[in-house]
Amino acid sequence: MLKKLFAKTKKVNFIANYSQMWPFVRPYWAMALLAVFITIPVGALDGVIAWALKPYMDVMMIEKNTNTLWIPIAIVVFSAVQGALTFTASYANTWVGNRIASDVKIKLFDKLLQFDATYFDTNTSGNVVVRFNKDVDDACAGLLNNIKQFSTRFFSSVTLIGVLFYNSWQLALIAVVILAAALFPLTQVRRRIKDINKKTIFTNAEVVTHYNESFGGNRVISSYNLYDYQTARFDDTLRRVFKLGMKMVQRTGMLSPLMHFVVSVGIALVIWVGSWLILSHQITAGNFVSFVAALILLYNPIKSIGNSFNNVQIALMAMERVFELMNNIPKIMDKPDARELMEIADGIEYNNVGFAYVEGKPVLENINLKINKGETVALVGNSGGGKSTFVSLLPRFYDVTQGQILIDHHDIRDYTLQSLRQQMSIVFQDNYLFSGTIRDNIMLGKADATEEELQQAVKSAYVDAFVKDLPQGLDTPVGERGALLSGGQKQRIAIARAFLKNAPLVILDEATSALDNKSEAEVQKAIDNLMADRTVIVIAHRLSTVRHADKIVVINYGKIVETGTHEELVNNPDSIYGALYQAQMK
């Protein structure tokens, strides 16, 4: 039976997972070992209490000798000691579990930050919260707590089984056979709960996603009166969570009642056989009372061990998922011999570049373009034509699937990611602001910037134009995702952040397309300052903002269809750009 139980557990790579867990346990091994050692006397005291009933019954109750009156007092003292040790074990176990969980979460959080953009494209926020947070709690705190319970019950079982054989080997054999029969259903637990547990994880992740979407999209929900729609979606997810929970009960809920029934049969057999052994003078009444007490102390935890074993299996599967993430190698990372990019001395070259998010569906094809140092290049074209993908390849948010991108005649994959991205400042259409103050968000560009550098960035980005009217100035909180600021104010903070970074390459991904005319004019002045004396790649929807670019590149449906200056393209009667420009001007 134990062999089968181990065989089922072995499928979750118990030893392999714990070998990976050891580096996290090692700093706290002394406390962890203490928590395990304390379970030895905690469990052993059960056997002592059961054993003490034999002399008490034989001497006090049968022989009427009062010399054993100390035994009840001793039992009380033993129980008090056992309670104190149980509390100490729980405290130590919780301390170790929480510290290990915190360390694992930090490691996973660092791993999360290193994942490439594809990971975030294909996973929901709810899935991230569950996989990187809840699974760690289940794997660390939950598993350690269950190990404490199992180790306590193990040492308790060893001493209690010793008491059983001490009092009657015949009755002990019956008890052990019944114990094996009661534990047998546990060998089926993992097989019965694995698929349901996996579905439950993903469904719970959907619940978290609903909360995140309702928080982030509250204005869309209000403006489109989506209350009933959102509630219906949430209700549907909760119904699936409910059904999965009931399936879990259906597949595992009978374990404890079944074990309870088997244990009851064992106790009945022991009473029946024990009565015959007493009448035949093979054991004393003290032997029988001590045996029954040990048996009840042994069987009582067994009746609830089904649920505990379920929790252990769930914790083991959570550990599998944790180390699946831990062992996940990011698709985009440094080569072993990657070099540092100290500056952009010559320029950037796209050499026969192709890219596809999904294999067989190219977004960019045969892109060839040279961008010289100090040059301003504007990318224009149809929506969805690949302009944002074009610039996303440069900082290696994604890697090309064909060709190569060169900086100073070296493939960008030959440079370290940190040094590559340090040479770039990117201003997106919807720039993300972190909770904190305006100062905090600007200082992200350069954490060690002086006050003079900060003020220069604030002035160059025209942030001072609105900060001067705020009571707290630069120390004004921006709210989550910058909710307390207007779109134009957020854009200027992002530009100030880029100023402070002072990178030689600036990428502007439709930085003004979401703004009204007044805000756009204010932000455009800040952008003009940012572009000065730098290499610039700008994606623009409004063509009037790029007419002074050194080179205008039209990208339609993933291909470069024409290149030239504003004057060259406008004066070309067959130019796509010229037709678009004239249409916008009208």
C-alpha cells in the first residue's frame, strides 16, 4: 500500500521539486529543522498518555491501589507540554513558510519582469496573479504546514502502534490491517483531482481578471452601460468555479466518510476480539483500555487525513507550477558573449527583416532601411500595417524571425539587453505612470539625477506649465496609472522622463495621436525639444507633424512601399504619402 502511495506521489517529481526548493530553505534550515524535531515529542506524547492508562486501570480500578493517583495529573501535564510544543512547532513552521514564500515570490517577480512581450500578450493579469502569487502560497506555506501535520501524525502513529503491540499483538494486527485498508483510497487522490485542480486554477485566474478589467475599464463600463454585461460574465465564471468545486467534492468528498466507516469497522472488531481475550485471560482490562485509547488516538487523525492528503497533493501540484515558471527560460535574453553598447556611433540598419507574431502570418516582410546617426525618420502608413512592430523590434521587445537589425554594423542580438535599451528613450501613445508622485515618475529616467537635471527636464518637457498650479508641485500624487492627470499632462511627464534619461535614440510611437488639438500643440513643443540633436524614429498619424523629417517611410501591409522627404513624396503624383497628405489637409 505504501509502495503504491509513493508511486502516485512520485509522479509530481517530489524529490526533484524539493531539490529545487532547497536553495530557498537553506537560509532558514535551522528553524525548519526545529519545527520538524518538535513534532517528535508532540507525536510521542500521544503514546505515553495511552500507555499510562494500563497501570492506572490495573492498579487503581482493579486492585483499588491509590499509588497511581499521580497518573491523571501526569496526563494533564503531558497534555499541557504537548500543547506548548504544538504552538512552538506551528509558529516556527509558519515563520519558515512565509519567509520561503517571500523569497520565492521575489525570485518569480524578477523572472516575470524578464519575460518577453509575447508572454504578456498571451497571458491575462488574473493568470499572472494566481501563478506568481497564490501558487507560491499553496506550494510553500501550505505544503510546510501539511508536512508538520504529517510528521506529527507519523511519530504519533509509531508510538501508538508500539503501544498497541505492547498490549496485544493479536489486536494490533487487526488494527494495522484496518489502517492499511483505510489508507488505500489515498493512492487514487492525485489521479482524481489533477484535471479539476488545473481547471480550477485557470477559472480562479478569470475571476481575478474580471476584477482587474472592471477596475481599469470602469469608464467604458459606465459610458456603455455594461453593468449587466459585466455581471453576466462574472456570474458565468463563478458558476464554473462552483461546478468545479462540487466536482472536487464528488471525487474526493467520500474519502473521509469511507475512511471513517473502515475505522469504525476496525474498532468494532477490536472490541469484539478484545472482549474474548479478556474473558480468556489473555489480556487484562488495563491492556484493553490502554489499547482502545491508543487505537482511538491513532484512528481519529486517519478519519480526517483524506482532506489533508488532498491539500498535500494540491500543494505539490502548485509547487510543480511554481518551478515550471522558475525553469522557464525567457525567449529574449543575452548571449553568453554579449557585448556592451556604449554609444550609437554610425546608425541603425534593418537588413531584410521579417517578423510574425503567429507562424505563417507575417506582419513585416523584407524590410530594408538605413537610419543614420542624428537623422529623423518618420513611419507612416495604414493602421495595422506594422509600424509599431517595426519599432518594437529595435529594443528587442520581440526578436526578428528573419534577417537582422544592425547598430554600428553589429546585430543587436550581440549586445546586452540592458546596454541596448539604455541607448533608447521611448514615448508611447499611452504612457504608463506608476503610483507615486510626478517627481517619482520622472526620476525613473535617471534615478541618480541631480535637482538641476530634474528641473531642466521638467522645463524642456513643459511640465512646469501645469505643475506650478499644483499645491504640492512635483510631489503631487498621480494616482494609479496616472488617473489624476490629463492625457496631455501624462505625455509631458513621459517626455520629461525621456529627457532625463538623455538617450541618443528617441522612439515616438504616435505620442500625440490620442490628444486634443490644444494638448497636442503643447506636447509637440516638448517633443520638438526632445528630438533636438538625437536620432529619432517617429510614428505619426497626423502627417503635418512629420513634414520636416529627414526621411519619411511609408509602410503598408508589412512592407516598405516608398521612401523620401516630404517634398519629394508630395510632388510625386503617384505617391501614396502625397495622396494621404493632401486628403488630411483637405
